Amino acid sequence: MYTIGNRINKLRQLMQERQLPAVLIVRPQNRYYLSGFTGSNAFLVITDKSAKLITDFRYTEQAAKQCPDYQVMLYKRTDLYEIIDNILTDDEVRSLGFDKKFTTYATYLEMKEKLNAETVPFDNLVEKIRILKDPEEIELMQKAQTISETAFAEVLPMIKPGLREVDIAIELEYRIKKLGASRLAFPTIAASGQRSSLPHGRASDKVVEYGDFITFDFGSYYQGYCSDMTRTIVVGEASEKQKKIYNIVLKAQLESLEACKPGASGKYVDEVARTIIDAAGYGENFGHGLGHGVGKMVHEAPSLSTRSEDILQPGHVVTVEPGIYIPGWGGVRIEDMVLITENGYHNFNKYSKELMIID
Ligand code: GLY
Ligand code: MN
Ligand code: MN
């Protein structure tokens, strides 16, 4: 696939900059990104001259189909490092870069013992490429998001007092899969009434009551990519306080979205939302960061938060998700996922942010 070839080229450029003549890729998301391989066990060895995928008997046929850019090699457990050594010898390289965050200490010791080549740690190599989404990824993320919204629209009319949070979550999850997602991006959050003050309140046995807020935070995983969205709705009738809190969060969400553009710092975009929530008197009730990158993982770089050191660039995908959580009362979060573009942002999420009252 053209895209995979492009990604390998980008990796080779970065390897050259960092003086890494060969790298071993073990992190599953990086392996998938660089090869298209979706199985659970394989090692990529990439040098300037070759790209090899080493896997076990279960996956050789699958890998040959999924990874035309790679020479697929079979290993039988004990001969892995011998195979890697041979690749390095053939390609005339004497050192192998390994991912210091995703290599266990036990593997490191084994590598040192069995490899003739020198081992050199690297960090943030493939992730540095992954942070900028290519057109194929953007299309898949749009599809993942559209699946979520379609499923949500189908489920909303079913919501009524008396159902449990899990009853609603199951309906949502069924539709997400029926619409083509292979799985969820993360366990569904459906937190109603007082439970909506739990930022990550997974769907429980709690029965939804008249007047409850329900915060839904859910995502689809479609062909290797995640989506992430949150909407908070009211069942029956909204109180004045519910409307007030909702509108503060909405204002913070809309204004921080407008701050999303190339050159804006993650810290600044977070501050735009935080300032609005602080000024309304609820600063203490917004205890998490404003947003995070999304891609093959639901949480990845860059981040929008008080501690972020990231500067937004075209190709970044981030969530914008302010919230106010009041223990013993409830909470509101509104979340969209956006692509940073040359001029600002593209919102993957088209779903309305008016306070929805289901009756
Ligand atoms: N669903 C987790 C999050 O919004 O970050
Ligand atoms: Mn979310
Ligand atoms: Mn999120």
C-alpha cells in the first residue's frame, strides 16, 4: 500500500536523523501503523535496505497478505535473535535500536545476551510520525466518528426512566458494531443522575430517573482508528441549575474549540476553557485536562492541559472536552474530536450540542 511505503520512508528519515541504522518495532500500534499487520505477535526489523516482519506459525499467511511491503519470516521462539542478527549482518549494520518504553527488562537482558549487534535505546520514534495523521487515517477517523453519531441518534429515542444505564449502553454498543466498528474504542461511559459527577462513570445497574442528567462518553474502533465523543442529556425536564451548568460547559467547549489552530499551545487552549469555568465559580469542579490526541489509541499525543508542552499543528487530532463535576449532584461534559487544519480545525463530530431533553 502506498501509505505504508510513505510511513516507512518517514521512519527511515527519522532513523537517519537519530543515527539509528536499524530498529526493532514491538509496540502493537506502531507495528500496525508501519505494516498493516493486525495480529497479536510480530516483530518488525527495519533497516535502510530492508523491511522484515518476523512472526510465528499462526500469522505467517495473514502477514504475507496484509504486509506486501515486508518480507515475512517465520520464527520458532528460540531462534528470534539469531534471525535478527542475520538480518543485521546481511544489511551490514552493527547496532539495533529498541523501544525503551515498550521493551521489558527481561527482553532487554535476553537481547543483550543473544544479539551480536549493539543495542541502542530509542523513544518517541514512530509516535513522532503518528502524531501527524495522513489522509487515510483522517478518513478512517471520520468514519469511526460517524458510526458513533449514527448509533447515538438511533438510541436516543429509546431512553426513558426505568431503564438501567447498562441497558442503554448495550443498545449503543450493539449499533456501533452493527454499523461496522470491530469494537469499542473504550468501555462506554453512561453515568446518570448523581453518578454523572463521575468523569469516568462506566455504565452501571443504576436505573435512570426522571430529571436525571446522563453523560454518554463513547467511541468506535474502525479499521484501526478510534473516535471519542461525549454528550450530556436530560431525561424529562431540566432544572434551572442543570441548564446553568450545561451552558457554562458549552461556552467553555465552544470557545476553546475556536482556539484550536496551528501555533496554539495545548496549554493555552486548555486555559481558554478553564478561565470560563473558573470565572463561573466552578474551577475546582473541572479537575482534568481539556483534551488529548486520538488515533490508533484513544489517548495519545498531543495533549491540551495545564502541563502540556505541545504546540498544535495541521494533522493533529485532539479532543476538546471540558466538564463540571459536582459530587452528590451530577455533572456535565461535552466532547468533540477535531483535526487541526491549516486555518483552524475540522470537527469530526457533527452532533448537536444543544441541551437535549428526552421525554
Ligand atoms: N473516553 C475517555 C475520554 O474522553 O478521554
Ligand atoms: Mn471521551
Ligand atoms: Mn476523550
